[in-house]
Amino acid sequence: MEPRTFQAREMREALALVRRELGPDAVILETRRVPGRALGLLGGSFFEVTAAAGESGPAPAPRSAPDLGPIRALLPGKRAQRVGQSAPPPVKTMIQEDPSAAIAAAAGRAGVVPFAALRRRLLAAMVPRDLCEGWLRALGSGDGVEGRAHAESELRALLHRELGPAASLGDDRARVIAFVGPTGVGKTTTVAKLAALTHLSEGKRIALVSLDDGRIGATAALRAYAKLLGVPIAVAPGQGLAQALAQHRDAELVLVDTPGISPSHGEAFAELGRRLGRAGEPVVTHLCVAAATRIEELERVAHLYRPTDPAALLVTKLDEAIAIGSVLGLRMQSRLPLSFLTTGPQVPDDLSPAHPELVIDSLLGGARA
Ligand SMILES: Nc1nc2c(ncn2[C@@H]2O[C@H](COP(=O)(O)OP(=O)(O)OP(=O)(O)O)[C@@H](O)[C@H]2O)c(=O)[nH]1
Ligand SMILES: [Mg+2]
């Protein structure tokens, strides 16, 4: 059953609500004090309890008077405590007399609700709830001080496995690499950064192609970067990607910039897919998405760009994002590996391969547990 959140002025009332709505077996997942302002109210604070129904399910009928009975939530050494289970005497006594004091006392015992703090951090980092719960479930029971103390490093290890290594530009699959994605996410700037990296640092023979032929001045920035780097550039109008690539037959790597498409131009996504498909040779596509994008938007972007058959996600504007959980949501949902991260507008500096360590640090902060 989906966890539900209950709020009340007093912890006692919040727990009574849990019991009334979810039944006596309810499992308390998390409790916290919320300032009134956070709820759009002035003054005071509220208690918030997140709970899920236990084995017997929600209470059959609401009770008229809140009766806490033997609520013994948040006992030490359990991942989540059933409302009706027995408790060590001191907590039990306190809960019956003063639930909020009991919870405060219990919480003082280092992580009484294992993973609660981690869950809060992940949700605050915009990790979709389902994904967050899945990760926490995969961490094991979390029983015991030892397990709880290692929860964060276990999560880091889990994410490391799930993320896998950063996807490279094209491996040996293709020499033609295209960058697609919503308007203004940083495709052209990223192409310039990658051109600098591969040409200047790796000494590759590269060429640039722009499919961005529809707008006045659209190719000016890329032309300027090409000139600066001393690499050839071609603009491929309409059907002409194959011809443009033919001009660059001796290039080891061809980076293809594409125009951003407004979601209202539905047909343009399929057309872009067709243009890339007519390259006459394999093309590996990276879907560029800005880090500070809500998961719903990202899902829509992934859907719209499906005709371009992306092989990887390239995350831009990490520097502008306060949280990258939604991008990780898309990463896990789409099973597309992350290739690069961009961390500012500076060419060529603000670019890095999406090493899992970097991604995990961006999600959880640099300090390891
Ligand atoms: N803060 C920040 N800005 C960036 C980053 N990458 C690009 N930009 C800036 O974002 C703006 C748009 O970048 P472009 O590279 O033109 O974006 P685009 O995806 O090619 O845009 P369209 O071609 O119009 O779809 C520019 O002002 C860039 O300097 C980044 O990683 N961080
Ligand atoms: Mg562009």
C-alpha cells in the first residue's frame, strides 16, 4: 500500500489519524516537525507522520474519538514499527503518556526510523518516490546500529551498480554522433565543448555538422567555435546529412548539432529522426536534458525524442540545478546510460564524463558516510 502523510498540530492527533485511517497495524515510516509556514500557514508548527497500512489494511470504519491505545511507533532496531506491536517499557510508557516526547526520545537513539533521513534527502533531491522506495527496500533490513550507519554507503554502492560507467561518445559503433534535445538546453555549447576535448586534448580528426538550418543566425555560434578550433564545419540543409558527411569522409569523429524543437511541433520530432536515419552510416544520438527539469517534463521529452533513437542521456546545466533526482528517475526508467555532465557555459571547461561517483555526489553531496 502507498505510504500516506498525515499532519496535525499535535503528534498525538497525527498518530490518531494514522490509526483511524490505516488501522491498528499501520507502519510508521517517518515523523517530522514542519514549520507552519511550509504549509502556507502562519505561526506554530505541525507534526507530519508518513505511514502505510499494515497487513490487516486500513481501519474498517473511522472511530469517533481518537484512541491511541498501545501505539508504539518508532522503536529502536526496526526499519519501521507496527502501531500495535509491543515496545520496550520506557518508550511504551512515554507513548501512552506523551507521544511526541516518546518519539523525540526514540529518535534520539540514532536512526530509530532507519533510512528516514536518507529518504528525506532523496525526496528533497527530487528522486521520484517509487524509485526512492525501491532503492531503500534494496538496502536490506537496516536493522541494528551497524546496518543503519552504513545505509548511505550501501546506497552509494547500489547506485554505483545501477548507474554503471559513463557512456562514451560512440565507442566503435559509429563515428557520427548527434545531439538532440529541447530548445536552449545547451546542445550547441556541448558540441563545442566536445569538439575542443576530442580535437585539442585527444588529437582526433574531427568535423562538425549542423542540422540547425531553419533559423537566421542559427549556425553562427557553431561556426565561430569551428573557426576557433580550426575544424571543418558543414551545414546540412533538409535531406542533406549524407552529403555533409561525405564532405567529411576522412574525419574520425563527426559531431552533429541539431535544432531544439518546440513540443507543439509534433511532426518535427519524427522528421529529425528521419534526417538522422538518412545519414548513410550509423549515428549514435545523445539526448540532452537540463538537470533542473521535473520528472514529468523529462518523461515527455524522452517520449517526444524517441524517433531519434537516443543511446544515452547527456545532462546539461548541472550548475543550475539544486537537485538531480528527476534526471536519475529518467535514467532508471529509460535504461539509457548517462554520457556527460555539463556544469556551466564555459567552453571547453564545463564538461565532464558522467562518472557514477560524480553523479552520486551530486545527488547525495560529497561527504561519504
Ligand atoms: N549555466 C549553464 N549554462 C549553459 C550550459 N550549457 C549551455 N549553457 C548556456 O545556455 C544557453 C543556451 O545554450 P545553447 O548551446 O545555445 O543551447 P541549444 O540547446 O543549442 O539551444 P537551441 O539550439 O536554441 O535549441 C547559452 O547561453 C549557453 O551559454 C551549462 O552547462 N550551464
Ligand atoms: Mg543550438
